[in-house]
Amino acid sequence: MGADVRQVADGIYLVHGSNTNWVILTEGDAVTLIDTGYPGDRQQVLDSLAAVGSSPEAVAAVLITHAHNDHLGSAEYLRATYGTPVHLHEAEVPHARREFLQQVTVGAILKNAWRPGVVPWLVHVLKVRGAEQHPVTSPEAFPVADGPLDLPGRPVPVHTPGHTDGHTVFHLPHAGVVISGDALVSGHRTSRVRGPQLLPDMFHHERARAVASLDVIERLDADVLLPGHGPLHRGSVKAAAQQARERAV
């Protein structure tokens, strides 16, 4: 099945892969790719670049919201094959190298297997090779501490720890867009809730910090949310963060 590529605004595309999303930002012939899906999503990633008139050779950089397998999947492939730099928050760099792993454990999954959607989700994870580890050999911290990156789309990294230590959302102030990774989603196969929400507790490294990071997202001026899981959400991102906080209580 091919990736579902949806144009959100001029030069901004949300791609729905297999239970996870990534974002393509285009500027002339150059591209910024934010997240890369599961390892088994690689062909979908390549197809999505072609669908927007681009190619892996045109990717100026891969930005990773966080180094979970369903977002990091093809980052090392792009780096090793095309020399594409892979950037993350400095706290997430060792996570991408797999010096440690802040990801839901097998034990936690088994304890939650009774919940609706967990077993089908796990079957899918195994199908798309989500249990494999594909560390990035030479990940790099964002080249600037604050402000927009000198990349297509001019994304602004915003640190939102909790889901992982170095989780980062990307703000596109000129377009009123927040690319939220797993800090704020609009759906998930293991959740019965639709609309803005946090992922189920088992997925967060530190749930309290994940809830606190909603305050950071709430302060971003935007009316379009491009989450790591679930559909595009239009409407005040501030209100979306508030709704997720209320649901997390």
C-alpha cells in the first residue's frame, strides 16, 4: 500500500504511512524530511518524496522528532546511502545511536495486551519490522540553539521532553503549523479517543514531563497540527493542547 500524501499548504505535506506519519517540506528543488516511519515503511518514504516531485538525493536533512523505531526507521538508510545529515535535539542524539532505549518494553505491552487495539497494533509493528533497531551511526544535534533552522521550510525546533528526553516538535510560524511528533497526537491504534490527546501512558518515558510539555506547545502560535499519529487537526493548537491536558487528568 502506498503512502497517503496530503498537501497542507504551499510546500508542506503530511504523509500517512503505516500507523505513523512523516512530513515533507519543500523549497525549490530542496526538501526537509521530518521523521521516516517504521523500517518497513521505507518504500513509502521514497514514494512520498517522488509524489511531491522530489527524490532522496534532494533531501537537505532529516529531522527526527524522537528516536523511536516508528520515526527513526529509514534515517540511517538515507544517511548511509545518500549522505543525508540526520538532526535531533542534543539529548536525543545518544538515543538515536542506541546508547540507551527509551521505548515501551515488551513487559509493558504484555501488561496492556487486554486493552482494545493493543494486540492488532503489536501485530502491525512486527509486520513493518518495528521491533528491529536501526541506530543512526552519526546523528547530529541541531546546528542552532534557538530560532529557525537553515533548511527548506525554516522549521523551528522546540524541545518537548517527556515522551523521550529529547523529543522535539517543529514550529512553522510563517504557516501557522506545528509538527508535533508524539508530544501531541490526534489518534492512535491503541486509543479509543479521537482528536487531540497524549498517547497512552505506556508509551511515555516520563508521563509527567509529557503532560508538562503541553504547556510549551500551547504557547506556539498555530492553527494546524501535524501529529506523528492520527489525522491532520485544524483549529487552535493552543486549544488542542488544552484538550489533551484535560484528557490526561
